[in-house]
Amino acid sequence: MAKVIDSKIPAGPVPEKWKEYKAHQRLVNPKNKLKLDVIVVGTGLAGASAAASLGEMGFNVINLCIQDSPRRAHSIAAQGGINAAKCYQNDGDSVYRLFYDTVKGGDYRAREANVYRLAEVSNNIIDQCVAQGVPFAREYGGMLANRSFGGAQVSRTFYAKGQTGQQLLLGAYSSQSCQVKAGKVKLYTRYEMEDVVIVDGRARGIIAKNLVTGELERFSANAVVIATGGYGNTYFLSTNAMGCNCTAAVQCYRKGAYFANPSYVQIHPTCIPVHGDKQSKLTLMSESLRNDGRIWVPKNIEDAKALQAGTKQGWEIPEEDRDYYLERRYPAFGNLVPRDVASRAAKERCDKGFGVNNTGLAVFLDFSESINRLGIDVIMQRYGNLFEMYEEITDVFPGDVANEINGVKYYKPMMIYPAIHYTMGGIWVDYELQTSIPGLFAIGECNFSDHGANRLGASALMQGLADGYFVLPYTIQNYLADQAIWAKVGTDRPEFDEAEKAVNAEIDRLMNIKGKRSVDSIHKELGHIMWEYVGMGRTAEGLKIGLKKMHELEKEFDTNLFVPGTKEGLNIELDKAIHLRDFFTMGQLVAFDALSRNESCGGHFREEYQTEEGEAKRDDENYFYVGCWEYKGKGNEPELIKEPLEYEAIKVQTRNYKN
Ligand SMILES: Cc1cc2nc3c(=O)[nH]c(=O)nc-3n(C[C@H](O)[C@H](O)[C@H](O)COP(=O)(O)OP(=O)(O)OC[C@H]3O[C@@H](n4cnc5c(N)ncnc54)[C@H](O)[C@@H]3O)c2cc1C
């Protein structure tokens, strides 16, 4: 019999569901809260906000992260902003409009009820953060300022210069620290979760490695929440922080948690292009730059060739010879089309030979028009730190005048190209953010819940903080209300013994391979396979080749890996080896999902399924579902389980950003 997924979506019309849920949900008796322990793995925006909220509510929280401080979680990298439907500008925004834009942006592959809830709580997030003292940008009159992000025709993105993630994380960290001081949150930094412990079918604890001493430790609790971020680093080169990994999520998947929509990977259009084979990291240039920057390539192939040869510079090409291809193809949204659309359009131009750097894999992002219109001071106020970051990496300052043609000043443009950035897929969760393992919850980027096949800019922070501050603290109580009568399980139970033994055996296995190749050299090769065969343009044939190559490379990893040092004490190479083992599982999962989805939608582009204009062609008749995968052992194809999507408030249609 086919497996049934209970997504626990409340009955009733979409706009009422969350209010309905909250009105009837079970809350834990305050006295019982003191007896209940919750493990929160991760201190990014999702984890820190959840730990702070749960502690504030009276639960005992054990909060772990791999960095030496919660403030160093990957979330600090977020630049551009966070969405909310405040409509301070009176520009026609509303909860419904944010909901609609997000569902449409996700190419109609998100769960409708979840997205409506997200749009509803978006406004509370801004209030919460302002109350914490987050220094959002303000207008001259004092009002919180907004800018636009892709896929929206209103200005709903709140920001703190180009450092929004950092400022939001400092806010969450303050609340979390307050609970640490109050004794409600116990913080474990430099700890990595290696396994989840299941007792009688429920998540009851974790095995974590003390990254400094190398020792394994056991933690038991009434529920486990993972907030461990995305799996973008499977591709080796990405905009993610170097420490981002999917070990916790993959281990939960191995233990029975379904993994949903892994093929939905976001490729961000505005990253600094790859500039050599020694690179281990890519840098994002925030989407906010597309508010004022215009994307273009030359109209004439001769100009493109001259740019590639280095005999011409972008600023020598006059206005009439520039092709602002996004404005040409999508007049209604112009440079602010969603990321998947902008990335594919850049690839299309470069594939046709119009790339503007020596590799032919770059397009221009040009501020000449906006600097001429607004002045350099205004542009620097908006994007100063991004301009400086670009200069630090490329030695080109985008605010420098380079040429004057017919009385028009031309400034040095940025060069950008798409790169792996975010993962919409993740651990499957129901409406309560509970995974398919009772007692195990997943929040933030590591779950799949809200973005469908493509995430709109500035929506990840919104989702992470919605989950952490406003959704999980309610929904987890529905589960915990039953748990108060059970005693917490001891860490001396056989399930803990077994889990710890298995983690230890894996560590020994990796240490004892004693081959010749470093972790990074194999990871880099995996990244090349992923980008080539499971990247921006996928085909059935290419995906099969990719799977075969990954399988072969995994064998190489298992037989020829070299991890220096010992397992005792700090061993960063060992930690990376554990991560790489899990990137292999993840990479294959992405490819399986991509192969099974014979359609194009959002970040998943199968070249066989495109319109004559090169747009993604969905197949709603056959693929209108969440693809959930169940682990079936190393080397075996996982089993696909479908959660059908049901839309009642939004008409499912072909995405249109042209008019
Ligand atoms: C360059 C860049 C810019 C971005 N800009 C924006 C933006 O402007 N707006 C927006 O909305 N989104 C943006 N994003 C996306 C957004 O930053 C992330 O999606 C979001 O911050 C993820 O938050 P998180 O809390 O889910 O995970 P993370 O911030 O990745 O935190 C993960 C946490 O889990 C911990 N962890 C991981 N594995 C383990 C383990 N095994 N054991 C213990 N702990 C573990 C880590 O230590 C960390 O504390 C950007 C992303 C990048 C890369």
C-alpha cells in the first residue's frame, strides 16, 4: 500500500487556517514546561530565534552550534534584507500579495497553507526585531525604509545596509543570551550533531561531537529541533559559508526522516564570477543591487569577442549597443525578475557567446544610469559596503567614472554570473514543522516548507525567523503537551549506546582509509560533477551520467581518502570528511529527484521541458506534488513518496513576468 503523508494542514479556507490552528491548539501547562527539555541544533537565525523563544516560554533548551559563537552562524552573511507585508509605502502591498508573490515565485510548488501563514507572521517579525533594537534603515522622516527584491512589484524588503543578516542575528543572539543568563538555554559551541537517537519511534536525543576534544557526547530531551541550514555546499563552490554542511539533515534522513524536493536548488544570478581553479568560495553581490543596477551584455557579438579578448572595456560600449536583456524580455519586472529567471537568462546570453569576461561566463551589472540620476552619495548610502566588497575582491570600484560618451558618464560596471546559493528542498515537515519522525522538528533553510521550486529574495530570513519566533514555539507544544507525563529517557539506554557506537565506527572507518587524496580534492571533483550534470540545465541523460560519476567518486572517497592526524582533539580535516560523506548522499538525492521530475519548475530546469522562448515548462498534471524521499541504504535508490499539493486560494497558472 502506498504510504500516506499527513501534512496536518488544518481544515477551512486558507486565510483562516493559522488563526484557527492557534485558537484550538494545545498549550503546555506552565508547570510542566519546567520538566521538558528541547534540543535545538543550530544558532543561525532559525535556531537562535527558536532557542530564545522556547527558553522565554519556560522550556529547558540545549542549543548547539559548530562555530565558536552563535553570532558566527552562516546567517550573518545575509546581505540584502527581509520581507514583510507592512505596506508602509502605501504601494498596494498586503498579506495576500506577499502570499501570492511567494507562491508564484516558487512556481506553484509550495504548500499554499504554509505560505499564507508565513505572509501573515511576516509583520510580527519586523515588530519583534525593532523591539530588540535591530537598526533597520530608515527614511529621513524616521519611517523604516524599504527596497524591492525580485518577483515583487512593491517595496517590502526591510534592510540594514548590506548587513541585514548580521544585524538580525545580533538581535536574536541578544534574546538567546538573555535566556542563557536566565539558565533556560544551555549553549554548546563547537559541538556538531552526528546522529539523532530514536527511542520507541520518537526522536529522544542526539549524539554530538565536541569539535575541540574530539569526544562524542550524548544529549537526551523530549524533542529535537534541527536548524542546521542548507546543502548548497554539495556543489563545492557556492555563496554559502565554508562551514555549511548537511550532516545533521542527512543523518536524520538516514534514520527515517523524509527529504523533500531536493532538486530545488537556487542559483543566484548576481555572484562574482569564478576566476580560477584554486577557488574554494564564491561571493554574492546582493540582489538589492538590482534595484539600481542594470544588467546587460553587448548587442553585437564583435563587441563581446573584444571584451573576452580584453581589447575593449564595457564602458567603451555606447548605450545603443547595449542589450539590457532582462528589461527587453520581461518589461513588467525588468531587472527584478525572480532569481531562477534572471540566472537562466544570463546563461542563455553567455551560451550564445555574449559573455563579457575572459571565460565568457559573465554579464555586466551597471550603475551608470542610477549614479547619473541619484548621485554617487545616494548609491553609496544604499550599497557602500557591497561596492567595497566588490573592490576588495576584483580591484574594480563600481563607483569610479571610466568614460564619457556623448556627454553621458559611464561608470565601471560589476561583472556577475549565476552561482549556487540556497536550497529550497530540505527535510520534509508537516504544518507543525514536525518531520516524519515524531518528536523531530526542522526549521529554517534545512526544511523544505515554504519556497516551492524557487525562493524569492529576502524570504529566507523571513521564513527562518517566522519558524523560530512564531511558528515552532506554538506547534511544538502540540507534541510536547503529551510528553510531559513521560520521564525523559536516560542517555544510558541501548539506543544511545548503539548510535554512539555507529558514529565512532564511521569516524574510525574514515581515519583508517589512509589513502592519497585530500577531502578538498574529492569535494572539488564532486562539485564539478554537480555543476556540470545536476546544475543550471539538466537532462535525463546528463543526470544519469552524473549519478554514475558520483557513484564512482564515492568509491574513490571510500578507498583513497586521506585524513591526517587522529580522531582525538581538534581535527578539521576529519570534520570535513564527515561532511563530504554526507554531501555524496545529498548529491545523489538531488540527482534522483531531478531525474524523477520530468518537468521544469523554478530552480529545477530540465532542458527537455522548456517553452520556445526558453522558459521553464511545468507539468501540473503529473508533477503537482511534493517529492519526498525515503532512505533505502547506501548505494540504493531511495523511495519516492508523494504529497499531493492542494490549492484553494490561488489559481495555478503559468508564471508571467512580462506584463
Ligand atoms: C551570501 C548570502 C546572502 C544572503 N542574503 C540573504 C538576504 O539578504 N535575505 C534573505 O532572506 N536570505 C539571504 N540569504 C539566505 C539566508 O542567509 C539563509 O537561508 C539563512 O540565514 C539560513 O538560516 P538558518 O538559521 O536556517 O541556517 P544557518 O544560518 O546556516 O545556521 C545553521 C546553524 O546550524 C549549525 N549547524 C550546522 N550543522 C550542525 C551540526 N551538525 N551540529 C551542530 N550545529 C550545526 C551551525 O553552526 C549554525 O549555527 C543569503 C545567503 C547567502 C549565502
